[in-house]
Amino acid sequence: MSITIYVPCDSSALSMGAERVAKAITQEAAKRGLDIKLVRNGSRGMYWLEPLVEVVTANGRVAYGPVQASDVSGLFDAGFTEGGAHALSLGLTEELAYFKKQQRLTFARIGKTDPISLVDYVENGGYRGLKNALAMAHADIVKAVTDSGLRGRGGAAFPTGIKWNTVLNTASLQKYIICNADEGDSGTFSDRMVMEGDPFVLIEGMTIAGVAVDATQGYIYLRVEYPHAFDALNAAIATAYQEGYLGENIQGSGLTFNLEVRLGAGAYVCGEETSLMESLEGKRGLVRFKPPLPAISGLFGQPTVVNNVISLASVPVILDKGGAYYRDFGMGRSRGTLPVQLAGNIKHPGLVELGFGLTLRELLYDFGGGSASGRPIKAVQVGGPLGAYLPEAQFDTPLDYEAFTANWTVLGHGGIVVFDDTVNMAKMARYSMEFCKIESCGKCTPCRIGSTRGVEVMDDIINGRNLDKNIPLLRDLCDTLLNGSLCALGGMTPYPVLSALNHFPEDFGINA
Amino acid sequence: MTESGTTQTTVQEIITALKDKPGALLPILHGIQDALGYIPADSIPNIATGLNLSRAEVHGVISFYHYFRDTPPGDQTIHLCRAESCQAMGGEQLEEHVKRKLGIDFHETTADGKFSLEPVYCLGNCACSPAMQIGKEIYGRVTADSFDTVITNSEALS
């Protein structure tokens, strides 16, 4: 009987040598005359163990990792094809504590299935949500999403159902669904994992959105830095068209939904929804004034739903199991699950999907295992390059949109970047200003000029020049950016800058 | 046909194939850069004509996006991540090493034309920082030594 072996095709696994491992396994099996079936799955999200190789046994899937190509012949010697013991053996994958403690709803299939196999997708619960949606009235689909309490996972946390409702109730001959897949925040990779590891769930989510609000065209605006996601999405979209899940008369419903992937071109600001739409229209990614809201006048001036990858990928489970099922996870007004991404200087980096409510400390130490360097954790940046730095004193903050807001911090897209005590926070504040300067679209003055002046002021501060004058100047500048910018790029750059200054004044040359 | 003539034929084919898409400019620019490695200045008038835009509008779009380039790149372009997660894992020291090793700064190409170096702000490989990308290949937990090995191997390939 053939032995099934899984080696991830996720780009982080590839970056650690998964392709060479896959080749070595194929060659070694051929040499030994073993009949194997090699499946390229997504990643389980335990990245310190990648490349994580799994073998199907009678007891379940057994994991080995991190495997390098040079380990492969030894693994065969140890009988790993039957789950044999080896120094890299980790036991049953789904019994690993990091994995077992999670609540995987959006990520239910990722790492388990072959991402571009529609058969795998359907066998593992896929397209049940769409099937239900096709039998429902528009308003009932929107209501299910509203009832689930799902809020925009891109970072703004706006209730998804309310956005859909606006588009549904705006009359137009053409409406659009846009998936914002311009995941530019450092420390985030959950969108990438979905697109590479389970592209059909995004396609299904977008199709349901199209059916719900009567939109017939969807676009996935994907960052160019994600070539593997581009290939996986296109392969899955082609299959979905062939099998009647996209195009005209979806599953015999008489409804149409077309879907296309469009590539960005390295502009961070295009993750802002109005800038993204300008870019999709073939223009410079300049931020638009709001109102009008995209839900009323969006892409090409038509009503448009713009949702993040995780928001849309969470829709199928909501339509499958009902809004109440999803809403029962979480805390306060933060309902459902959040796929958290642990990154930077952390021993066990990876993806942790859990209902809202866990504290930062539990994530950093129980899941993350502390810093990778073994040194004390000094600060964590949550929510990407526009997110605040949190000192140890704030590590008991629960993951909840409102709890973060109360601390003048943001949960954003759920990325957590860990720094040990060797970091200089004044340098990080300078970097935030520099990043804003590089990525500013240039439309509004506070962001365009303010970021340049911000780098200059930070240079003066780092060199100890005139602190009495320059610290108040930095605060004043941040106040202008915060209140005067057109979008979150200029408007939130003060979060990392001021949090660094407030929590770590000694790094700015100020005696605390 | 002259080299420039061949280039213009390629550009024209891409424009013809894509110009009827809604919002066709970015797909066209990607098509040209995929085919030629950059967007030659003399392709701008053709793109402008094809899409009924002014040359200034086309130039404005090319210059807005960091990814598009108007000069030919080296044989291989190294995209080195500068973002926070990579910084937390020694990205800055790696950046210094890379620049010293190649003898160039960001946005430059080595004198022998083999490598161009570009900064990138996140490759989504933050769980394996520091990261870089060469072509479609992504590399994780890059060290000075592993960088040197990759460069030596890819020189051997080119």
C-alpha cells in the first residue's frame, strides 16, 4: 500500500528548505523501491519546526521536524514511513500542545489538506457555506454575518455585516467584491498562509459575499511579494471555474461570480482601501477622501465590499455553522477567533488561532516560549508598523479590540513582533518615521512632510542634540500627524513613535 | 530587427493583450517588467497611446510603485527585508554584511551586472526572520554565512 507523506509548499517552509526535502524524499523512496504519495500541504503554522514532514499512520499523522534534506536518508533508515522513532520525531502532529490548544475555525484545513485540491476541500467541509447561502435570501446571508459579530480582520475591526448591508442596499447595475490581500504589516503572514494553504476558502468566502450583495465581479488585490500565493490562487480559481464554482450559473443557481487576482507593486499604502481601489483602477495609489464610502461609491465609482483575506475566509464557516456558532468564541465585543501571528525574536514563532481573550503574556510565554535569543523580552509591537510598542507592564492586556484601544494600542491584523533587551527604542521610533516617509502616498501634508521632519528630529534626538527642544517638537509633530493625516499611515505612525518614547524614555536620552 | 525594435514588439504585444481589462495599467506594467526586467522609457508613449492616457500619467504610475523599475536590473535581484520582525532578528547587521559583500547600496547593481539590491518591507516570512527573496525563491533565518553560500551558488548558476 502506498505511504502518504506531507511536505509543505508554504513559502516560509520553502524558505527553510522544504523543496529540497521533498525532492530528497522522492529520490530516496525511489532508490529503496518504496511506493509513496507525496502531498504538498500548507503549513501547520509551527514555524520553528519547518520543514515539518508528516507521515500518515494507522494512529494518525506523525510529525518530524525540522527536517533538512541531509536528514532524509536517516529518516528512512529509522522507518519513518511507519512512524518510526528518530531524533526529529515529534509524535502525532495534532497532539502537539501548540497546535492542540488552538481553536481553528478559519484555519481548519490549513496544513491538513492539499491546498489546490478541490476534492480535499469539499471532503473537509468546503463549500457547505456556499451551498447554504445559495438557498438563502440576500438579507439573510448578510444577517448571518452580522449575527456572527465578525469584524474586519485587516485591522480596522469594522463590523463586516454592516458593510455588506450598505452595499446590498445601494442600488447599482454593477457591484464589486474586493479582497484586500496587500498584507504589508511586518510580523503578519496569516493572509499568506490562507492563500497558499487553503485558497478555496477565500474563493468561497468571496463568492458568498458576491451572492449576498449581488456583486458579479471580484478582485483579489495581492501584494507582489507573495508569488507562491499568486500561483496557488490562480490554480484554485481555474479549478473553481472548471467545476462550476465560479463564472456563470454557479452550481446551477443561475448566479454569476467572476474572480481575478491582480498584483500590487510594492506600495504599502495600497493596503489602505481607497488607495487600493485607485491602484486597481490603474492609477497611482493615492488615498481618497471619505465620504463617499467605498460601500456606496468604490471601485470605478460602484458599490464595493472591501474586506481583508481573513474576514472573507471566515465567512464560509459562519454560513456553514451559523452566526451563533462563530459568535460563541471570543470576549466582549470581539467575537469569534483571531489568527495571531508570533514573529520576530521569539522561540516558537507561528500561527495561533484562538477565540479573543487570551493575554499577550500567555501568547508570548505559553505559546511563544519566550525570546529566541533567551534574553528578556523588552517590547512587543502589535498590529504592524503602525502599531504601538507594549512594554512588559502591558503584557496582561487581553486580545480584545476594546482592551487594546483603552491602552492606546491596536490589535490590528494580529501580528506580534517580539524584541529582546538589545533593542534601542529610539532607533525603532526613527525607523517608524522613515517607513512613513518611504511609503507615504504624498497626498496629505502631515504625512508627506511630517515623516521627513520626523526622521530629522529623531536623528537629532538619537545624537543627543537639544533634547529640551526636540522632545516637545517630536510630540508636537506626532500630534499633527495623528490629527491631520488623511489615512492611517500618517495618522498612526505616532503610535509606535510615542509609545516608544513614553515607555522607554531612557532610550531617548531622558532620565526616567 | 534591432534590439530596441524587438523590445517594442514585445511591449506592443503585451499592451494589445491586456489593454481592454478594466484598470489595465498595472497588469500591463507587470507584463512588461516580467518580460524585460524593467519598463524602458521608450515604452511609455506606446502604453499611453494604448490606454488613451497622457505620458505623464503613465510615468507617474511607474514612479509611484517601488516595485517598478525604469533601468535594467542585474542578472538577479536580491530583495532584502528591512522591516521590524527582521530587525528584531539581526536584520540590520545582515544588511551591513550584504552591502559590504556586494559592494553596493540599496537600489544599485554590482559592477559585473550580476546582482541588484533592493529593500523590501516584509516578505511575510516573519516567523523565519531575517528574510530575503531572490526571484521567486524566499530564504529564511538568513545569516552572513548562509547569504554568502546562496550568492556563491547562484553565481555558479548564472
